[in-house]
Amino acid sequence: MINYTLKQLYSFEAVVRLGSFTKASKELNITQPAVYMQIQQLKQNINSEIINVNGKKVSTTFIGKKLYKTCLDVINLLEQASSEIEHTLNPETGHLQIAVATTANSFISRLLSNFRLQYPRMSFHLDVTNRKTLLSKIESNETDLIIMGEPPKDVDLSAHAFMENPLIAIVHPNHPALNKKINTINDIRKETLITREQGSGTRMTIERITGLNFNSNIEINSNEAIIGAVQAGLGIGFVSEHTVKLELHNNIIKKLNVKKFPIIRQWHVVHNAKRALSPIANEFKEFIINNTNH
């Protein structure tokens, strides 16, 4: 197995490209003897002549030509990787990996849009998904930041609450429950109740605080579908108020007054406590905390 170092490859590439040990030493900012030593060590590692020196003229041997092509490929890859890493670590051109709970999709685009006004050259990948997948991403540490409701307590996390997340009950505008000034939990327990799938943070919070048992055969894995089901008159839905502002404003659905509602939760920006955030991720985290209403 041939062993060679990057210093040897960089020295060899510079000598061949420039055709001179002297010019190579100036470009690499090391002494000429140091360049010569790197070439000699490379020659010994390969166990073959790699350059011919005739006076001041430098040329490659047959093996040297093959090695030179490899040097170019390796150096180009390294330079490309270095450039990409530099861009990623620079907030001006950095790349952000962010995953958010489906309910947070109602405001995350606005936050990202406002953030890009400060860093127009940054890029991001946004993954909108359910709580189960978010927890998986936390464990695998495959994303920079996560925006979610209640963070898990059995994982070493850095979690900052940044905005209230009120959970409300919604109904069709003609639903008879609207005739009551306020409904009790027992009143709505008799109705068809529509909420998110098992494992959803919204569902777990409502069940824990109200004691409601979502035992209907209607279980939906998106807030948009819950809103659609309520519009169709299928029952009473439970969602974050953030997701239905437009529908409430246009009287497509109505907010139902129920005791213990709204249930006020918090939105959190979360990341692995042991993970060092990139500059762009840290900037966005601070932007979220400082530009939302606690």
C-alpha cells in the first residue's frame, strides 16, 4: 500500500504545474529544500521515479504523469469541500437544516422569509413532519434545529420556549354546540371528536389536561384534513389556533367555547445539547427567540 501525505501531493502538483522547485516554494510559502524533501519522500513512498530534472527543466515520468492526474483530482475535491464548508459556516452563505412540527408550518415560512432579509444568500432545507419523526431526528442528530411543542424529557436537549401555542376546539358554523355560551367537557364528550393521530403532541396534551378520550373512528394526520372534516360537519376538531386564523376570520369554521380551553402550550426551538450549532443555525435560533411573542 502506497502512503503519501497531502503536503507531498501539494508539493508535487505545484512543482509539475510551475515547472520549478523555486516557483513552487514561493507559491507554497515554504523553503525550496522543504519542497525537494517532500518530493523525495513521495518518490520513496511510491518506490519509483516521478520527475526528471534536466538543468532547470522539470518533467514527469510515466508514473509521475499518472500521479499528477490523481493529484489534480484530489486537490480539486479538497478545494471544493473546503469552499462548501466555508460557505456553510459563514452566516452570509450558510445552509440551515430545520425540521418543524406540522402545526408550526403556519408560521415557520414567515420566520424564514424575514430571516433571509438579513441573510439573503443563506439556504435552507425545511422538513415539515409529525412528532414521531421529529423525535427520531432528535435522536439521530440529523438536523440543525427543530421547532416543536413539548420537547421530550428523556433526551439531553437545549430547548427554548419562544411563543404561545393555544389549542382550541373548532366546529362548523351551524353546529348546535354554538348555541351554548360555554360547553363543558362532559357536553362535548358526547360529540364526535376529531384530532390528530396517536402520538401527536396536540392529542396527548388534550387527553392529559381534559381527560377526553378520543375513541371515535376518525383519526387524521394533518391539520388541513381536520379543518376540512370540521367544515364538512363531521364533528368537533382540536387544533392550534395558529393553523386556523384565516378560516376563523372568514367564518368558514367557528371557535367553540369549552371549559379548560384554550389550552396554552409553548412552541420550543430545540437542538441536541451536545451539538455545536453552525453560525447560521445559531443566528436563526437567536432570531426566533428575539422576534416572536413569548
